[in-house]
Amino acid sequence: MKELKISVRSLVEFLLRSGNLDNRIHHAPDTAMQEGGRIHRKIQKSMGSEYQAEVPLSFSYPSENYILTIDGRADGVMERKGKPLLVDEIKGTYRDLKNIKDPDPVHLAQAKCYAAIITKERRLDKISVRITYCNFDSEEIKYFEEDYKDEEIIKWFEDLIHMYHRWAEFTATWDSLRNDSIHKMQFPYTYREGQKELAAGVYRTIYHGRKLFLEAPTGTGKTLSTVFPAIKAIGEEKAERIFYLTAKTITRTVAEETFELLRKSQGLLYKTVTLTAKEKICFIDKCDCNPVACPYAEGHFDRVNDCIYELLTQSDTFDRDAIVKYAMKHKVCPFELSLDMSLFADAVICDYNYVFDPFIYLKRFFASGSAGNNIFLIDEAHNLLDRGRDMYSAELYLDMLTTFEALISEAHPKIASLVRGLSSEMENIMEEGDFAEVLEDITPIMQKINLIISVISSWLEDHAEGMYRDDILDFYFEISRFANIYELINDKYVIYAENNEEENFKIKLLCVDPSDNLVNCMTRAKSSILFSATMLPIQYYKKLLGGKPEDYEIYAHSVFDSKRCARLIAGDVTSRYTRRGEEEYRKIAKYINDIVKGKNGNYLIFFPSRQFMDEVGYIFEQEYYDEDAQEILVQNEIMSEEEREEFIGRFTAGNDIDLSSVINMEIEIEPSKSILGFCMMGGIFSEGIDLKNDSLIGVIIVGTGIPLVCNEREIIKEYFELQGEDGFDYAYRYPGMNKVLQAAGRVIRTENDYGIVALLDERFLQKSYYELFPREWKGMIRTSTSRVKNDVNALWKRIEGCG
């Protein structure tokens, strides 16, 4: 018989929600949770010795196919002479208590569940339920109390359990069917060399509850080699749910396709949900989640549970198309529907944010902070380092403060005055001209920020509408984010002030080393598998992504024939700033021409910056471009999804032509032109795209990819030097080489692919760079402007000889 567990809070919040989605109703930030804990403890201590605080309660309900255990923790239980036993539920709020006329129905239901459990346990004939509201600022208290007879409260509780029966029955039945299908599932292909050992290593890591840092070059089948053993672990009840975490949409698609492959080829029964960003899946032009602006928000909670149940019983794939289809049918918010479906999914495919971002993470799974029985599969894990730095850093701009103050000064003078005081504190630090300064203490600034947060929070609680409310709410979120990040600061942060022409004056809380924060998030899983085609040097990533000495490392060898990819280094050009000029641009343009003329086909050419690309591109177009045989595509700095797809589509155009359709027809087929894609290194086309077969036969990389020298990079460099590491490696060389390796990885995507990789920078010949090359990069050819034509021709002959 299946054992199911659900908390009292989750039960009532799921079953008893009703009404509209409404973003105009203010909810306090996560800092209120800490404040709420303080309020709880203060009230509990003030109640005397008869008051029992934090009383654990549990009730088990047996059904034919399952046993449902409902548990929770009552804030207070108190014996009172001459009165029924009291169950107390304490809630902290920023709202003015005079505006609270009745207890929130969900708060009341939570307390009634505790009361019903105690009534059954102690066989009481009557019990009292009290909701205690306390204002965070004034600490004023307001009570709502009601007595219930035993039959009344027990019947109410049993009716609630019966409401949940269809969900529990489905879960119990599904888990059994799913696990049976997992036990029968076999690996869908013949294992490639080393792939079985790789999958075994993933399973072993999950079994031991550790982390695995996996460098898996293209061809090792890393998605299937991680998903398959993770599902097997679920079938053996080593964990409950998989979170497949990605940085880019394209890798989410690969994950979806992998689960679908196992469904179709192995009969796997496994429910997956893909979380799409609200802005991308919203049915209206501007995401404004309230019943006035959006018809899907009006009455959303009245309809959503029926929508969930229908989708749950009709499909195993809750991807974007399915979510949109059912959301439209039931007239509910598609984004909120996808979040709800995650509760019933065996695997959640989503962006890193939903696990790691302190403001976006899935609170329905992770709010308790306790260790979860999940598996995190973290794809393209090299991206998690910079994403982690961004997620755990925050900036406060003087311009933002002064602009906001001017906007609301007449309508909201009290708030404006407080903001003006904060601006003055920042101006006391500011100096004239460009500068950057590390700050040791910003306590006066934080005191003013916390006061502003308290005042605005109270105002928002009392004003669902009002002049400049949206602007005030946006400002509130901005400074609340800064305050919340400040609470995370430890010795892996640097606080600095910077003044420059582009951004004006700011103070930044910079998370230089995000490992502590990432580790805290990874405790939400039993095991985390971090994998990427480029994670060298692995100790660098292991250290900064939160690995411990006992965590595992695997370097998976590429199974592809290394002879099918030729690599050469240009020893007489560079992208160094000291050498940049027309002479160098001309030499690089000539290199590009000599390489692409070596064999007709499609090439991606990566540059260190937009300006560098424009300079070389202009010379190439003027002196070498053959419009009859070539087509140049240029990556724009901002591109829509449609523009990106069109860019990539030009590389694959013609590959799918059905030649049988033109047999016996007098049609002259024009040979396709070579596509030359001019792109920025580290940009949207340097990783995550899959151009197979002859869609791409060459990649030319100009420069070593090192980030631009700036104040922040110099702060990172200095920080790691103080930690005893090579600061230049950590701040510049390693991030740059990852971009190079990612770009180079676009060439060979399948065992049938072939191509050439050209590194145009003499620095690649230095030991500190070539030691970072992957093991399979053997037989690198050093070339020069005078011999590159001959070298390229010889390399193509060698490659074609392998075919």
C-alpha cells in the first residue's frame, strides 16, 4: 500500500484556494519570514506555562490503495480552566490590524486541521480555534477565536480529506505504474565507449548522496547518460523527483526529447513539466496578473484545480504546448498552471533560477529549507558560475533613487523624504570622476533602506490602488532585493562603490565566490550532477560551484574520431589591445579568407567584441567577399527569438531538400552558397546550438576570449590573489578559455561530422593556455599567414581520408 505524505499547510492551500490572481495584493518579502519567527517566539513566550509552543501533529488516513499522512506543527496549544482546549495559529503581517475584519480562510482552515487532529487524538467534545495576527512594526495583536463541537470539526476535517481523495488516489496509482515501467526500462541504444561507465558513475553518485562534476565532451551522450540513471534511481526509491536545470532554452528542448525517447522506445511512464518564463508564455501583451488587466487572472483559482486534474490524467508531457492548450481551455494563467503541474511531475525541466535564485526559487518545494529528496541534473554547469554571481549580487544606483524621489515627491512626501535621506548617504561616499572603491561598512545605508522598506510595505498593505502605486511597488522590490542580498554577505563578498559615465554612481554587493550560496541550494537535493562539455580546469569549477573533496569528478573521453576535426593555431596574429589596428585586422581578414576558401561550406567566425568584428568584417567584405559563392550573416547585439532562429536556419537551409521531388523535372538546382556567420564569442551562437553534418564545417576563433578589463574583474582578480590563487586565471583566463572551448565545440556534434577549428591568436601557443586544451585536442598545427593556405588544404585532405 502506497504511503503518501502532505503537510497541513499544503493541503489547505491547494484545496481551498479560490478567487482571482491579483498582483496588486502586496506580499511581504522573504525577510518577513525571519521577522515572523521573532514575532512567533515573542507571543509564545508571553502566553505562560500552560501554553505549549510548536506542537507536532500527525494524522493517518487509510484508504484502499494508500495511507495518507497529514502532518504539521501547531504554533500553540493551551489548556485553560473552565474553557475548551485552545489551538493557536500565529500570523505576522505589515497590514494595519484595523483593516483585518475576519481571519483569512486558509489561515483558519490550517488551524482547524490541527484542532481536528487533536480532537480525535484526545477525544475531546469541544475545542477552540484562535487566529492571532500581529503587526511587525507596532507589535499590536488582534485575535479571532471560535469554538467547535467535536462532530462539527471532525466532519469538516473528513470532508477536506475526501476532497483530496482523487489527488491521493491518482498519485498512489501512478507511482506504482511509473515504477513498474522504470524497472522494465533498458538503455535505448548500444552503449558507446565509456557511456555505460558514465551512467554507472551518475547512479553511484545519487546512491551515495554526493555531487558529481562531469566533463563530458560532445558525443558522450551526456543528457541520456545522466537522465537514464537518475530515472533508475527514482524507480529504486533513492529519490522522489528530478530537476533538470538549464541555462538556455535549447538545452531544455534536448531534455524534453530525451524523456520522450524513453517513453516511446522503452514504454516509460514518467510525467515531465517544462517551466517557461512568465513573459514568454503569458497570453496578454504585458504580464499584469490581476482580474482588471487579465481575463485569465479573474477567477483563476476557482477553475485551476479541475484544469490540473484533466491535464494530469490526459497527458504525461506538460510542455509549453500542453500548458497553453489546457490553460486556454479552462481560462487560467498558463504560468501559474505550469507551476502547479510541477507538484505532480516526476521531472521538472526549468531554468537555474527556479532552484538557485533567492527571489524566484520554487517555494512550494524549497521554502522549508530542509534537505529534499530530489536529484538535480545541472546541464551546461559552467554557466552556473556567472549566473550564481549575478543571482547573489545586488546593485543600488543613485540615479534610481533621485528619479524615484522626484516622481513621488508631491504625492508621497513621507516616502520621498526617506529616499532623499538614502540618496544623501550615497552622495557622502561618491567622488568626482571615474573611480572604484572597496567599502568596509555600509551600515548607515542599510539602516535607511530597512526603514524605507518598512514604511513602503505598510503603505502597500493598505493601498491596493493609488497614485504611482506600480512605481512604488517596483522601487520596493528593487531595494528589498538589495536588503535581502545584504543578509547573505560573508567573506566571499566584496562591497564596492563605483562611479562611471555609463552607469552613474552605484554601490554593489558583489558575490565573488558563489560557492556557499550554491551549496545551500544544493542541500535541497539528495544528489547534484553538474555536467558540461567544457568544465576545465575541473578543480576551478568544483571549488567555485560548491564541491567538497569527497565529491566525485569524471572526465569522459570523447568517443568521436579526433582525426575528423583538424585544429590549427595562428602564431602571428593576436587580439591584444596593444596590437589592435588596421594591420592586424587585415591579417585576420586574410586568415579568414584563406581558411574558408580551403573548402566550400558553412563557417562560424567568433570575435572578442562587436567593434573588433566590425573592423575585420569591413575589410573582409571589401577585399575578399565573393557574393556569388558566399553569404555573410552578422549577429546583432539584440536579437528576437525569431531572428535567432532565422540566423541558425540559414545554416541548415537546403539540408532537408527531398531530391526525389525534383527527379524527371527539368529544374536546374543552384548550388547553395557558403554561409559565413560573424558572431561574438560568449554570445548566443557560441554554445547550445546544434549544427550537425554539413550544416557547419568550420569554426574560426579570434582571440582568447578573456573578459574586458574593468573594475569588477580587477576586484575579482585581487580577491582570489588574497586567497592564494592565480587572480588572472580566475578572473580572466579560465572564463575566456571556456568561451573558446564552447565555440570550438560547435563543429563536431555527431560521429559523422567533420570540420576544422582555427584559433587566431599567438597566445594559444603559451603553456598557460594550451594546458587548458581538452585531451582529445591532439596534433595541433601551428600556422602563419604565409602558409595557412597550404596547411588548410593538407588538413582537409587528411580529414577526407578518414571518411
